[in-house]
Amino acid sequence: MDYLHCIPTLQALADDKDITDYLASIKFIITCNPSYIYRNGLVTKLSDLEEHKDLVIDLLKKRVKTIYVSSNNLPMSLVVKVLHNFSGNKKQIFDFKAWESIPTIINTFNSPIESEKREFISQVIYIIQTLNENMLSTVSIIKPLFQYTSIHLSKDEIYRFSNEYCKLLPIIFYNLSQPTVFEEYFGKIEVCKWCINYLIEWKEHPISLVGMINYLLAAQPTILQSNLTTIFNHLLATSLDKRFLVKENCILALTNLIRFYPNSISKSMKSKLLQHLVTEEKILSINYNAPYISNLYFELLIIDPEFTMDNFDMILKKHKESHNMDTSVCILNRLICYPIIFSALTQSKHFNKYHQKINWIANCSGSNRIYLMEYLMKFSVDGKQLLSMLPMVKKGIDKNSSQNQMMGFYLNAFEYIKCALKSRPNQNQVKILNEMYNDLLELFVISFDFKTGISFYNNSNLTPESILPYLLDRKDKITTFFTKLTQIDSIISFIKFLIDSLNEIQQYGGYSFILELLDSMKGSVLYFTEVVLAIKNSLNLDDYIQNYYINNDVIINSKLIMDTLPYITNNVDQYIKKFIEKYSKTPLNLKEFNQNLHLIISKTMILEDHHISDILMYLVRLIIKKESQLKLESEEDIKILLLYLKFITKNSFNGDIEFKSEVTKYYQSLRKSNQRQWDCIIIEEYIESLYFLNDKISNDVSKRLSRVNDVVPQLPQILHYKIIKYIFQQKSTHFMFGNNKNLLNIGLASNSFFQIVCNLFNNYQYNRIRRIYNVSCGKWSFFSKGIYHLSYLDLETFKITEAENVFYQLKSLEIEDSQIHYQLHRDMVNLVNLSLGITLSSAAMNNLIDHCHCLETLTFQKNLIDNNLTAVNSVVTKLLNSKNKETLQQIKITSGFFFSKRNCDELKSLLQNLKNFELETYGRFKPELQLILSSPNHGLISPEFLPSYCNILFIRNASHLHLINPKFFTTKLEKVKTDLEIPNTDTQNLQLLQFLLSLQTQPLKIISPDKQLIKDYYKQVMALKS
């Protein structure tokens, strides 16, 4: 998109001119680069065009970077106005991209006037409501609105605007769940009043309303209780909604109300709900698969046993008539086994009648009897009846069905096995019962081990916590269960359960039994350590940890030692030595090892200096006696070793004559160069304990100390100024160009420094202007003296009133791959450096060169291929015959050689023109040509037209060398850069390599499967060098 070409159109908009003639151009700008309109603050100008409302709508549908948007160039009122036009059109609202910029508009709005604040907030809330109604997320707008509220509004203003904020409440519950911010602004009581008003009217989204119910249950249950019937009826009616989330939320809310207000739900409401569940929801139907509804049914019947018994005939009848007996009987079993209901049932004067009906349901099928097993076992005294159920129970365990999971079948199966074993089973039945027990135990392990992954339970009635109590009656059950666990979290949970059940396992040894289980894990040190640390706060394991790590031959790593170190209270130094002994056998350089050692020592506060010295002496001994695999690979490693010696106390070092002797022998065994390295580090670090190694060290240290008191003179202020000026004026320095803040901070330090920075922008290249926009060139701008270099795209950052002036005063211009439509009408009087992209048309290039009269350098940016060679040749020809011929010093061209005849002819013509011009200027003109040899098409390259200034040749694949005329390599090239990939080693390639070898000034980088070829080649290179 050509910014300069668009300036007349943008200026017409800014000046409120008749835009009839510019209409097509405006639409083009909106389509291709709407940021031009935002950058120049022309959005409101566009919105004022009543006859062309579609223009601003099209603009706001376009996505732009938020850095171009603010409350100044895109007022919130305009967004609201456009949204009004979209009323009811969901697709248009979805395509409306301006809402993505609303957070930025909020963050940049800062009016101090209260009426404007109120209007602004109302507009934002209207936008949030509109987007929310059309199922678009508004969280990204709500949060900035609250931030704005906290920063820019007083408490009084917030309270006065409460009517506006109140409209947000349903959206807050829909998106953010809790109105924490609202409580801070308006207080919990006020928020609760708003919630109850919304609930009574019941006009908002059901999920929001359910959120309000849950909020009130926790915050203000009394206010909800007084309106319970109304809300109950609303929920019941809405629960018929076919949208799953709406239905589920309503049912869950009804369940919560029943649990929270068991005595406030009238019998008529209960009856209505019961009929709703069995008739409308059809929870006993064949397609039923919604546990949250059966939970509501269950909660409804258990809160009032009297109500349940009054309706028990109807309840049994519905279960008896069910078309999905498996589900129906599972739910019935759960209900009648619930303690309160079971008690009411057995005490009922109609118990025998009810019991007969339940038995009748159980006898309908073997599966029914299994699903009612928990209830039947409470009354069964007939062992034969229990044992007759054995095949079905076993089948149920093997089947692992969802109904089994719902009814807690597996827990009941444990009870069944106990009862059946007491009912005198025969030998075959005993075998089956034992198999069932093992299968159950395996399932329990899987369930417990993978409680967040593979699991055979889906219902909260069957959890790992409900499984564990069934294991406590036998020690072998506990041990077997524990040894089968594989997940570390499960192992930790199980150990913690045993700790909580110490009284129950006291018969197996209690604390000692837990330690036995821990001992069984010692084969896996990492697992063992993680478990021990996890249960450390529950059991006193200090002695156990210490004895394990110090007295056992285990491999421990740095993380493990750092985790356990805080729990070691005695012999800490021995513990760390143990770590060093084991860990130093790992092949590491000393730097890596030292990082871990430093962390370990810093972890403990109880080590004395003599302990640390003892540890370091132990480590140094291991290294110098080569009893470890620690490597001294770099000077830094050697420095670390010597610093260990520095931190050994004098008493420890001098008191251990044997250690001192070992250090001396090691030093003397080193090469002279390594000894000198030691000497330098000892001197630099003032390691006094090692001065004895070499008398020269002491002399050098003395000389250094004598210079400590030398005084550095203070530089006068004027020198600071000159130094900074010098630094900034050096093209080689990165201080100016590497950091925006360095430049700007120094430029603002004083008027003198400001002038320096202005001169810098006018004389040197600076590449970060594109990061800002609406740049001014006024008196106090860093660009007030002009700009040396710009990319053509950077002109977009300048105001429309200044962009053209900036363009025409440039000294260096880079035009990238953008197409230029702008026609120059003034001369580029300062332009000396021009860099062109390869996609520019010949007409655009020619127009540009016609207005340049003092070019010194012309660069073509990318590899020239096919049609571009023609365009480049045309431009170069024109340039060499223009006014620029007096000043032109260099043309840089990078050409990719594609061996077509057309390319060769074009390149030959281009090179001939450059050669002729070089002769005309008597050497002042120095072209630079890079030839890149890549995938060829056909033909041979002849060297006749190759000029001497073609000084760089890249050859990418040696398999193409045979296509080149060998005379090509006899050309005197100043420098050849080659990376060769050789897929084969035929005779031609080897011959051509010899040609290259005779010209090459540095070895080639060769990739080849033929290792002997590479070896022979480098031998020849070394021979040539010698």
C-alpha cells in the first residue's frame, strides 16, 4: 500500500472536502490499509459523511493493530452507533472487528467530567450486553472496564453510577462466576438485592440466573428463602430447556435448593417435582443417562421420609413399570438402602407389603437381584439364596457395567463375598469366591492408582476413600494392595490413609508396619524419597531418613539431597560427603558439579566453617588423586578448583600436612603452561594459602598491592559531553542503534545533547521509527533537522501534512517489495543512497530515477531472476545515462545464475554496460556483483563477459559443476566463497575440484558421503598452504 499516493485522499477527508472524486480511493484504503485512517485521526471525519455511512461500517469491520487505536481517534459513541445499525444481525456483529479495540479505547479514555464518564460507561456496558447477547466473549472488555473504574472513578461516583453497573451483573455471572468486584464497589447486601430482582423477573440467561442462586445460597440465604416458591417454579419450567448446559445447571440448582432448604420446600412443590421427574424427565425410561437428574430424584426423596413413604406405592409402581429395569433397580436400591429411608421403610406398618413388592422386582431377573443385592443382604438368612446369586455376581464383576458403578456394586460385592463364605459354600464355590475377591482387589488397585485416568468408577459413591476401609481387616490385603500400586501419588495417598488409620493397623505393628512398607520401596530411590518427603509431616522420620542415606549404598542426585537435607540434623557433613562420593562418579565438568554443590551447602545453616573446609578438602582430594570422573575442561573449571582451596580455612589447610603435600605434588605434575594458568588465577583471586607453590606468585602480588592506592583523576563535565558526542557519531558503535532508551534519555538530558541527537538522525541510519506513529517534525522533535534514512514503509508513521516533506529531504531510501503508485513531482535533492526491491515496475523505477540527481550508491536488494533481470538492466542503463553519472560510485547486484540463454544474454548486456561505465569514470565507479550458482536449467556459462569486479562466487552443489565451461575457473577472482555438497565422486567433479583448489584462498566446506575424498582434499589444501 502506497502511503504517499494516498495522502491527497486522506488530506481531502481531513479538510472536509467533497469526497466524490476520492470515493474509490477511500474504499481502497479501507480494504488494504485501514490503519492510515486511524493513524491520522480520520475515523470521525469518515463517520460524519451521512451519505456514505457504509464507509465507516466497512472500516470498523476491519481488524487493525491496537497501537493505532485510542479513545481520541475512535470514540466509543461511534462504536455504539454502528452496533445500533447491526441490531438483530448476528453475522454483522460477528464480523464487527472494532470491538477487539474496545479495551484499548477504555484504557486511553481519561475525561475528568462526570457526565462524560457516565455516558462512556453506559456505552461500554451497552456494547458488552450486545456482544453477550450474540454469544461473543466479553471478558476482555469487562476487565479493562473495572480497571478504569478503580483508577478514574471515586467511590461516590461509582455509587452514583450503580444503575449502569447493575446491568452488568448477569454477564458477570455468565462469564466470571463471582461478582467479587461488585461487592467491593457496592457491598454484598446491594449485590444480593440486585440478584433477587433478576431472579424474580427471570429474563436473563438461565446460566447467569443459576449462578445468582448459588451466590445467594452462600452470601444471603434468607433473602433467597423468602422467594423460594417463585424461583423454584422458574427453575422447574426452565429445566425443560433442550440445551444441555441450561438443563444441567437448572437441575443442579434445584438439587442445591432441596439440600439447603429441606424444611422450606412444601409438599405440593415436592409432589410437583416428583411428577416432573418421573413423567417429564422420564428418569426410569430406557434412554435415561443423566446421573445429575437421578441425584435430584434421590435428594428429593431422602429429605422427607414421611413424604417418601406417603408416595411409596407410586414410587414402587413406577420402578416396576420401567422399561429400563437395570437403571430403575439401581436407583431403587440406592434409595431404599439409604439409612433414613431404610429406617422409615422397616418401621412402616406396610413394610411387609413393600418388601414383597421389592422381592417381586428382584425376582424378575437375575440382574435385578444383583442390583438389589445390598438391600437383600440386609434381610437374607438363607445361605442357599445368597449362593444362588454367585454366577450373576461374578458376571457383574467381569462385566464392569455403568449400572454397577452407579450402585456401588463393587463395594457391596466385598460384603457379599464375606456373607457367602459364611454360608457353607462347596469347594468349587469357595474357589470362585476367592477368584472374585482377587478380581475385585485388582479393580480397586486400578481405580485407586489411576483415579484421574483409567477408572472403573464414575460416581461419587465409589471413590478411592470408600475402597480403603475394606482392606483393613487383613494384613495381607494391605500388603498386596500396596505392592500393586504403580503411581507415586497413589502410593503417597495410601500411606497417608494408613497413617490416619494407625489404631486399626496397630494389630499388624502400626508404625513399624508402615516402615516395612517403605523399606519395600528402597529399590527405587527417587520414588522412595518422594514418598518419604510427602509423609514427613505426618510421621517423625528424621532418624529413618538419616540412617537410610548415610548407612546405605544408594545413588543420590542433587535434587534428592536438597530435598532431604533440611531433615538431616546430625552428621550433615558426612551426608554431603556421601553425595560427593556418589555424584562425582558421574562424568561432569567441575562447573556443572559446583552449581549443585553450592545449592546443597547453601541449603543448610548448621554447617560450621571447619565442616565446609573438611567437605572441600575431601572433594579436592578426589579430584587431584583422580578418584572421581569430574573433568577440568576449561579455565573456569580450574578456577573453581582453586577457589575450593581458597575457602579452606588456614588451620585446616596448614594442619593437614598430607593434604598440602598432595596439592604440591599435583601442581608439580602439571605442564608448565598449566602451572602458569594456576599462577595467574592464584594472583587474580589472592589465594594466599597457595602462594607457597611458586615464589614468583608472592612477588607479583606485592607489586599489585602497591598500585591499589593509585588515584584516578575526575573527568571534567566538558569531556563527558565530548565523549558522548564521539560515541554517537561513530557508525561502528551499537550504543545509539541498539537501545531506544539510551538515545532518548541522553537526547532529553540537555539542549546540547538534544542537538546532538537531532544531528544523529540527520546523518546516520536509524531503523526503529516504524514502531511509532503520527511522528512530528516540529521544533522539539528529534527529526527537526531532517532524517538520514527511511524505508519507504516508514513514511506511514508520519502525519499526512509532513510525510511528503520528509520523503523529499531523505539522504538514504530503501524501497522494499511494495508497489509504488506515487508519482514524484519534486527532485530528491539530498538522496545519495537508494536500495530497490525486485518487484518494482520499470515505470516506477524510471520515475524515481528521473528525480534523483546525486545518487552515489544503488543497491538491488534480492537475487535477480528471469524477468527482473530485464527490469534491472533497463534501470541501470537509464541511471548510467542520467544526471547521476557524475556522482555514481557503486552499484551492488546479487544475481542468481539460472542457466537459461535469456538470463545469460541479459546478464551479459548488464555486465557490459557496467564495464563500459567503469572505464569511462577511470576507476571511480566500482560495481559489486555477487553470483550465486544454484539449480541450473541447461547450457554452459562462458567466462568472456565476467568482469574483474565479480569478486564473490557461491557454489551450492558440486553436481552442477560439470555444466560450467572449465575456462570459467581460470578467471582471476579476488575471492571465492564455496560450500559444496557432493552426492557422488565422479571423475568430472574431481577434476573441477582441482580447478577450485588452484584458486581457493581458504578451505572449502564439503559435505560428502566419501570420507576419503574429504581427507585427500584437506591434505592438498595443507600442502598448498605450506
